[in-house]
Amino acid sequence: MNHTPRKRFGQNFLHDSQVIHRIIQVVAPASTDHLVEIGPGEGALTRELLPLCRRLDAVELDRDLVTRLSRQFGDADHFHLHSADALAFDFGGLREAEPLRIVGNLPYNISTPLLFRLFEQLDKVRDLHFMLQREVVERLCAAPGSKAYGRLTVMAGYYCRAEHLFDVEPASFYPPPSVMSSIVRLEPHPNPPVAVSHEALGRIVMAAFAQRRKTLRNALRDHLEPAAFEIAAIDPGRRAETLSLADYARLVTAANGPSFNFNPSKEDTHA
């Protein structure tokens, strides 16, 4: 390889052809699809995706790699390369007639803020397939009461359904990361499973998980009146990780009055 991976960009390049083939299988691109690849790196996945779709936009921060990718794929009319930071990129501006299908091997050092950034733009997106640190995928897919369950779990569940597809060994990358990786599929909900605003939900969830060892009574002292727990039928002695998305929606409803409603989905009805 001619490019030296840069630690500050969190670069670990996937080179395992079997893993790449498996990713292609789970994404299953169609000839009419508009794909967006975040962090194409040296183009190992790009090379396989490009012949299978109608249009491929690639977003890459490293200018050296932008030059390399332009040389490799610039002759393809349906390839569009963006030299940009994914954390500041307007993905919604790419949408044409069809919703976007987003894929990528996300830099692990920015994966969580990037996910939250993408959650704000899901009205333009059909699905997302990402390579992430396995710990992050476990958090996305965790059940209430588990160690991995947290703010990311609850807020991701508001926006989309998460599915842990398969794991990837460190040896599949250059340089090999110090952690296991996983592929996750995120499918946006047609409508949020609970009918509360994401801003109000986000405030309550962030406060609840700010100090996980505290009871809800103490963690939410500045956000909820004591009577709100009774209205929501939530024991204030519980801790943040024991509440489902539907439970948090009831707290938001109680905090904001009777004009709020909630509509728990099947996967959010467990406590």
C-alpha cells in the first residue's frame, strides 16, 4: 500500500476480500440505487459497489486519499467524490428521486457523533450499513437492563431499527485495530415509535444517563417534578439503564403535560 494510515483520522483499511464480499451481499445494491459511502479510504469497497448501482457518492476527509480515489474512479460518470468532513456534510443535499443508501467503514474515533449527525437526516435515507467497533454495535442493539444499554441505544431506537449482522476480526484490516469490529444495519422507522419530540426525549435521556449509578429521582431532579414519575408510572428509584424507549416517552409526556402522547412499538414494550 502506498498510503500510510493516519491515526488522527482513525484509518484502518479493510483488505479482506471475503469480508468485502459479505458486505456486498448484505447491502445487496440494485442497479437503481443511489449509494453514499462514508470514508472510502483506498477504495476496496468502492471498487465492488460502483458497478452495482446507479450513482455512488463518496465522502472522504483525507486529501491524499481524495487524489487517489479520483485517479482510480474518476472516469466513471456515476461516481461523485466529495472532499469533506462527514461530521459537517449535508447528506440530505445528495438525494435525488430515490432515498439514499449509506454504507461505510466509519472511523471509530468519531462513530458516535457521526451517528447522531446522521440521525438528524434520516428522512432522506432508506438504510445504513456500517462497520463499527463491536462495542458500539452492541450498544445500538442492547436491551434494557444490559450493561451495553445507554443513551445511544435509546436515541437510536427512536430513529431506526438496528440489526447486528456479523463480526469482523482485526486481521481483516491494515493496520489491524485493537478491537473487534461488527457490521450493523440501521433501517429508519417510517414514523417514530413514540410520539414525543426528539429534542425533549434527548434532554431527558441525556440527563438520565449522565450519571448511570444515580437513581432517576436524583438524575432527573432538575428536569422532572416528583409527581411526573407517578403520572408516568415509573418508579423513581430505578436507574436509567432499566427503562425502555416507551418508558422514557412516558416521562417526557409527564414532564410536558397531557398534549403529548406515546405509541410504543413492539420492541419497546419491555421494561
